[in-house]
Amino acid sequence: MQTYATPIELNWYSYISTYYGYFVNNATGQTELHRGVEINVKEGTEVQSAMNGTVTATGYSGTFGNYVVTQDEDGVQIKYAHLQNIAVSEGVAVTTDTIIGTTGSTGSATGSQLYLELVKDGTYYNPVFYIATGEGGLYGGGSSYDDETVQRLFTEAEKYLVMPYVWGGSSPETSFDCSGFVSYVFTNSGVCNMGRLTAQGIYNICTPVAPEEAKAGDIIFFTGTYAAGEPVTHVGIYAGDGQMIHCGDPIQYTSINSPYWQSHFYGFGRPN
């Protein structure tokens, strides 16, 4: 099978929230195949046909929301779902330059997402292996590890990978909680002397940064992760390309594009 074109101008491999593969359905206890991939994207992103072919179906369902299906001369079909709107109709010819719709949160989407599914002769294939990815990220700046200041920050942060989460912890001797980790890393890397602040306290000393301008080394904030009595409840260090290093349990790199972190996202900031 050939490799098809990317449907969106984004390195979407980095923003997959649900992968193709088998899983256990908690409601039924049965093993089922998740037949495609769910990609977190900005709402309203233009979606192009990944192939030269024909639109064989358009419509709406409770699961897929607005969807389009294209098919090429070899009988390979690609479904694009959760669309905000549909720009083509059944039976029209498409090329890889044809805009078929824009991304949205229709159907069972947990946020603005694009669902991709690839099938031939009734067999479902992993889209990652057959559909190319694009370039660029959801958040500006990408990775900035060649910057000496940011390199110092991450060199310090990575010393503590896999250390456990400890409520109130703020040093290697005690291990860390989320704000203790960020405070310690910024202070001991020499990037910013924060002392020991809470997640809200760190937010209060930062200048807000628009998501599209966020760079590696900025701080990412979350809300509502527990009942703290103040808006900001969790904090991490943005690593670029949709990743952060934070004190979960344990300290680790994590995608910020999972449904959980997307639903609790509060903002980016840069220490004053």
C-alpha cells in the first residue's frame, strides 16, 4: 500500500491522543479494535484529502460527528471525522489539494480532534504507517534545546526523572511535588530564582504567553486537577512539540495533548 499525503499542516504524529490498536472496553469487558487514530488539533484547521480519488460518503453519526470518506482507484478508503464542517459532497473527485472540511469537536470527540481511519477490503490498517505527517506544532517555538539557557533548565530537570511524587516535597532529598519541582529546577539551573512557590504562586510571577508563542522552557499551567481553592493547581515545564516535563508520579515527560491535560489546560507563562 502506498503512503498517502498528510491531511493537515501539522506534525500530527506528536498529537495523537488515542492510537490504533486493541483495547479492553471497560463497559463490556470485551477486547475491541480502535480502528483509527484521534489527533488533537486546533478547531477550524483545514483538512485536505490525503489521496487522489473520490468522495464516497459524507454524513453525521453520534460517534464520528461530521465525517468524509474518500477512496482511491485501489479501493483504499480514508475516513476523516469530528469535522466542524464539510466542504465536499458525495461523488466529487478530490486531489491532495482539495479541502474537504475543517476540524472540530463533533460526535464523541473530547475536544477539537481529527479522527483518521484507513481501510481496504474490510481490513483496518494503522494510519500512522500509511499517512504522512506534516510539519510544525500546535504550540509555537517547537523545541529550543540549542538555546543555552533552556539547555541548562532541562539538564537540571532531567536529573530527577522517575523520582516519585511527594506532597510538599521541594528538594532531591525529599523528592518533589509539581510546584516544588518547577521551583527547584528554575532556581538551581540559575534561570530564575523562584524560591519555593505553589503552582498559583509560580503563575503569579509569570507573564502570560499565547499558546502559539509558547517555547521550550516556558511554564505550563493547569486548573481543576484537585480542590485547591485557587485556579492554578498543577504546573510543568514545556519542552516543545506538545510535551512537558513535570512531577506526575513519577517525574516524567508527558504529552500535553491527552484528553485529561487538554481538559485542565489553563495557560502558558514566562517568569518575569
